[in-house]
Amino acid sequence: MYLSRFLSIHALWVTVSSVMQPYPLVWGHYDVCKTQIYTEEGKVWDYMACQPESTDMTKYLKVKLDPPDITCGDPPESFCAMGNPYMCNNECDASTPELAHPPELMFDFEGRHPSTFWQSATWKEYPKPLQVNITLSWSKTIELTDNIVITFESGRPDQMILEKSLDYGRTWQPYQYYATDCLDAFHMDPKSVKDLSQHTVLEIICTEEYSTGYTTNSKIIHFEIKDRFAFFAGPRLRNMASLYGQLDTTKKLRDFFTVTDLRIRLLRPAVGEIFVDELHLARYFYAISDIKVRGRCKCNLHATVCVYDNSKLTCECEHNTTGPDCGKCKKNYQGRPWSPGSYLPIPKGTANTCIPSISSIGNSPKFNRIWPNISSLEVSNPKQVAPKLALSTVSSVQVANHKRANVCDNELLHCQNGGTCHNNLRCLCPAAYTGIFCEKLRCEEAGSCGSDSGQAAPPQCSPALLLLTALLGTASPLAF
């Protein structure tokens, strides 16, 4: 009796949860790359867009400090207590584990007491600036999925810049400025993320919200990822379809949340007053007890697993793709140019699998296998010139077109046998070939493809390609 009651309650809870949180529970993780389905031709793979789960990315980073000798303790020195800046009998000593504050303590488990933290040398060389660059590197492209949170054990700095790199530290761009006085420090008016909108979500702002000195509950600095997501997905991120649609179609937005490296530039420690107390310089320093960075490996929607081996993150690529980010097609699977997966259409997205090269197809049965999951062909322009066409052997793709459907492009409608696409209007074929996609031998049209013609018969086209050809011929008749 108790078991049946428990199962009933559990079923009710699952139902209520799925109704109250439709997007996060029902879809949105893209945690399956493929599944087997049954068709008239038997069991085949149905491919979907996929990506790794979000995780704590600080487990995989390398940290670098500049200047490299900025950590306190070598030589040992005294500094003032956090709560009382005039009690300066605390000691930092790199040779004593209990008194050392190395960089790795920025990322260790924070459940212990007293808390552990990295600490810089004190501002003993004032008025020379006390500045530190903390660079976090992954040697891999990652996508941020939650707020970046930095917890200071000292007062939060008076001036700081959070920067990002997309090219492994070769170039940098600001993510956000932090200051007690934005106008004075960076010649910028102060703003918060709440002042932004969908149209200004990529604006780089300076905020004064996180730059107070020695006050209660003033240890944390945020870079608000979720608040920016909320401009598209709603306050509680319920409408993830809208967010994924924007990420899918707006490269600048997608790149905004993508990094290979982060850099924390500490420019001025917490002073707490207008003037620096030159008699007590040991009260000025930086100390960080925790940095949180959540995200996932960028695998271009072609993998659900990212492995960490030999201090490197690498996607375990599906969809016949390869490379650290699944950024290219495997050898012999270059039948069309590589393309990232797509979040759309909801909920499974589009895999955009790499297909066998034309030279490796051989005969008709092999050619059919390159379309294992195509279920519909859509013209993406609102003023589409041809109706949707259901194809039992073709996966979800979209044919981009403008005033009329393209005859050829670099995605799906690929010229064959060495042909090249000219202005999306026609395939320029080698001398021996003809047809919309250069799929036919000229000698075949003339009836001269005999055994002594020196030319073999071309491979038969799959039903999917024939349907595509028929659709294009209807939608955009051209003279050849």
C-alpha cells in the first residue's frame, strides 16, 4: 500500500514539475546526439544537436599571475587583519603551509574554516600602483552558462577590469569594468545590468555595485551571465526557446558568452577612504578565497562528452566530425562543407552531420546512408517560394534563400564531381559532366557511354537528392 501511494505521489510530482518548468525539464540540455528509430527501411540513426552538460570549469583551468612574484610570503611579511585594518600582526610566509597563500587556494573547496585564500603582497611600494593580472586559461573554447563569481577575502578592489579572450590570450577585450567611481577611474557613466535591454545586452558597462571597501557582506563580485540570458528567456529562464533561437541566429551574442581565457585585472586595492594611509600600507592588498566559473566545452553541438586528458579538454565528437571543438568533418566525410549544429527546430535541433565524400559513395545503397535522419525540408524565408516537403530519408535542414530558392550553396545543395557553385544560381560543371548538380555524364545524354567510351556510368542518385532536384526545378527554373 505504501509503495503504491509513493509511486502515485512521485508520478504526480513529475507531472506538476514538468508543467511548472516545461523548458528546463523537457528539453534544452541537448544531451543525446543520436537515437535509433524504425522506418520502412528498417532501423536507422536519427541524429540531433547535442552538447555537454554545464559543469564547474575551474577544475580544468591553469592560473597565471603577473607579476609572477606578487604572491605574499617570499619574503615573509605582516599584514593587517581583514575586519580591523589597524591590527597588523598577521603573517604571510610561503615556507609555512599554515601561513602560505598560493594561487591554487582561489579554487579549492571552501567548506573549511578558517577559509583558505590567495593573497598578494601588501602595498609597501606606494605610490607605485599595486596591480595584478590573474589569467585563467582552459586551452579550449568554453561557453559560459552561469554567473562568474569572485569572492574576496580582503575588501573588494576600488578598480578592476574583467577581460576575455577568444584566441587563447593573443588578444583581449573587456567584459566589465568595476570601480568605486566609474567616471573618475574609466571615464564611463556607472550602470548595472538592469539598465540594459535585449538591444544593448552586449554593451560593456562600468558598475559601482561591487566596489565597496571594508563593509559587511561586501566580499563578492559578479559578472552576470544569467541576467543577460533573462532578456531573452524571461526572469526565471523559463522561455529557453527564445534564448536558444537568439544564440542560434546571432553570432555576436553566441561569441559574447564564449571564451578561451579570462583575465582579472586588479588595478587598485580597497582603500575605504579618499586618501591612502601611508603610515599603514600593510592594510592594502588583494586576497581572493574563491572563483566560480560554470560552463561547458564548446563542441559546436556535435558532442555530449568533453574529456580531460593530459591537462587538455577535448570534445568526443559525433556526427562524423572531428577536432578539439568538433570543428571539421572527418576524412572521407566531406561531401558538403562542415557546419555547426543548430538548436532549431525545438526540441531536438538539427545535427548538420558531415556526409560521405562524393568519391567514397560508390553506389545507391551507400549514398542513401548519408541521409539517415532527414525528416523535413523547409525554406527558411518567410516569403518561401516552395511548400514544405516531407522526405522519409532526409533530416531536418533549412534551405536559406532570398527571392527564390538557391540552386546550389555551400551547405546542403552541393555541386558534385568537381563542380563549383556560381552565385547560388548554377553549378559550373567539368567538361565531362552536366545536370543541375553536375550529377550526370554528358556522354550519357548522347547515349555514347559505352564500354569503349572510356567513361564509367555515374553513381545513382538517392531518392532524397532526386526530390531536392525536383523541388529546385519547380521553385526556381533556370536555363542551363
